[in-house]
Amino acid sequence: MNITGPAQPQYPASDASKIAAEGIREQLTRLDQNVAEVARGEASDALASGSRDRALVEQSEIVRAVRANARSLEASNQVIGTILDIKV
């Protein structure tokens, strides 16, 4: 017998899960860029206090967006788990 695939079937992630995971990745990238910008500004003392305030506000927005995407991902996974429980 020739088995070329994995032992368990691969189920594609739902669209909601994909969107939530992509949202988390985008926000983490945004956070990395934001932190690097603040670090560069502090190192060269070029970051004005208004810019620093903007960066901190933006970081708070990023954290909220990551949390929202994480909740969406969790809800999507719960729905998928419920569907699998019902079908099993």
C-alpha cells in the first residue's frame, strides 16, 4: 500500500480563522515597525514628544486590534470544534 499523505486528513482553516490570523500577523508587523521607529528616535533624540505620544497611542491601538483578532480566532475555532463534535 502506498500512502503519500498524512495519517489524519487536513481540514482547511475557515475564512474567519484565516482573516483573524492574518490580522494578528499584520498588527504584530505594525507593532515591530512602531517600536523600531521609537527606538531609532530615542537613540538619536530625534523623536519629538508629540511623535512619542502618537507612537504610544498607536501601540495601544495595535494591542486592541490584536486582542480583537485573537477573540475572533478563538470564536472561529470554537465554532469549528462544535461542528466537528456534532459530526463525529
